[in-house]
Amino acid sequence: MTLLSQVRLLLNSSCCVPDVAVTCFHLEDCVLPCAFQPGGNETVAWFRQDALLYRFDRNGSKESLRLQQLAPRASITPQQISEGNASLVLRRAVTKDRGIYRCHVQTSAGEHKAKVILKVIAPIQGLFLEHFRLSGNEEIKCSVQDVFPAPRVTWATEPPTFENLRPITRIQTNHNGLFSVESRLEKLKGRPDFIYVCKMTSSYDASAWTSSLREREIRGPEGRDLTLQCQAPTYLNKPALYWTFSRDNNSTLILSYDSRSGRRVSLPSWDSHVELYNKPEFRDGSLRLMDPKPSEHSGTYTCEFSVGHSKHIERIRVTIGEPPGPRSGDQMEKPSYWWIFGVVAAVLVLVLVGVLAFLKLRGRYKKPRGNPEEETELNRVKDKEVVQ
């Protein structure tokens, strides 16, 4: 029987073995199972999308690979065939290897056929959330890199808002067929205390990665205790808590707390300066900064709640010490407000003068008027007196 006849016979033969779904990780070795009842004189053939990939004939004691793109990475162990194992090993699987594979085994006792559906995934390894200020606008960027398949991106806020969130999402692929996803959301105006939540959901297993962010700036006086507020969103349940301090591109973990075990660990040099304000089991990881010094404790404090694939970050830029005042010896005149009283007084005098002038004119033109004949007679009498 020719090889082509054998292939057609194997493809057209009946199969009573259920399909097997195998999920492999990108660039990791993958095993496509094929178990059968050994019976001697085995002939094994593997097909990918109905094209012959691999063939082994015990009678001829030889094996051959046909698909060049898989030949360097596909193999079978001939020694295990006599034990009923014809599994195919695919080394360093890539996304292009996805598809349907068929295993056909012909023995002296009969025939075996199995179908394997191969999925190759590159799961999310980390979800990154960043804050940007561009031309007066503030944006939150949520991104993942080198994933497959491309996840679905959703945004939300805490507390919830009725305003429409309009993110801009871009998806790009590289030469390996992996996706990079970047989603940008403009912060809502007048809502400085909102928490912005980004979620990316993978379609292959419905798993989700969630990350949220809030940033603030506060100032505190030297030597006076300062509370750094940090509350976990409602989507986190019994998270671990981490506080880090950053300055001059150096970051130090100063305190951690495990909500499940109740274990608290802090850096010895910070023991006398930090303590938890409340119990993180209640989603409150606020930190009390005690006796702070400008040179030692001014910097960026980052509070991170995390559990599984979810985390919340609050980044607080802290400045210890009041704004700088005048140097000793410098005399700075305090602003004088006497000129205001002078202006008011001048206005009042002008008003008073105007009122008096108005009253005087009004009295002059409003003299009582009598009988015209009497006024004429009086004028004659006055004239006579003047003549005499």
C-alpha cells in the first residue's frame, strides 16, 4: 500500500476517542497526547490541519518529518510506542502552532485515531497603570505587553460616576503575533479624589487583571505627625499591603502587612517613624508618619494593596516643612492697609459736601410764595422808603 493510500485510509477511518483540548504557553514545550492499545507492527502518523506532519513505521524502523516549519521542533519517542504512547512533543510553541492535530496509529490489533485541539496563549504577566500630565490635561494609561489573545479593556471609577468614560484603546502586534494593548483615559474635571480602575479580561479563560490608581500631594510641618491616607477599593478582598518610599530614583520598602496572617514587617530604620493608622483587613492601610524631618522624610510614598491579579496604588508626594520665609536679617515690610481707610474717608467727605450743597440750593429755590397783589404792594412801600 502506498503512503498516499495509507493517509487516505487513516483520515477516513472512524474515531471513537473524544477530542482533547490542550493549552500551551508561548515559547514553552507542549505535549500533544496520543495513547493507544499496543499490538505490534505499529505505524504512527501525526497530521496538522490534514497535512502530514510526522510518520513513524516500526517495520521500516524509520521516522520522517514533513512540515518544514514544525520539523525542527516536533518529535516523538519511538521507544515509548511499544508501550502505547505516541504523544507528540512540540518544543517552544508559538501562536502560529495553533490548530487541529490528528494522531493515527495502525497496529496488528487494529486502528486508533485521536484529535487534539491546540491553543497557544501568552497570558498577562503584569498590568501597568501610569499617570500623565499633557498640555494641561491629565490622563491615566493602562497597558499590557506581549499577550495572546488580545484582552478586553474596561474602565470604571470609585465612587461610580454617571459621566461617560471615553478611553482611547490601541492594539498592536509584533513579529511573534503577540499583542500590546494601551488604553488611555482622560481624568474627569473637578474630581481629584476619584480612583480610576482599569480591567483587562482574557478570552481564553475569562481571567481578569485589575489595577487602580490615585495620586495626591500633601505638605506637613516639621516634627508634627502626619497621616497618609490609603483606602483599598471594594474589589479587593483581604489584600496584602506594601508601603514604599522613593527619592532621587531610589525606592525602599518601609512597611508590609499580610491581611491573612496579620504579620507586619517594617524596616528597622523606619520603626520609630511609621505605624499603621488602622487594620488593613478593613481596607484601610493609612500610615501615620511620626516626627518627620524635611531632609529625611520628604519624598514620594506609595501604598499598594494587592491580591492575586488585582492591585491598587496610591502615590502621595509629601513635603515636610513650611514654605521658606525671609532670611534672618532681611527686613520685609508688612503690607499696609491704611490707604484703604484714607480712600473711604475721602469718599465720605465728598458725599457729605455734596449733600450739604444740594440742601442749600434746594432751600434757596423753594421760598414760600404769597398773593401776587400783596407782593406788589410791599415792593411799592419798599421803593418809597428808599426814595425818602
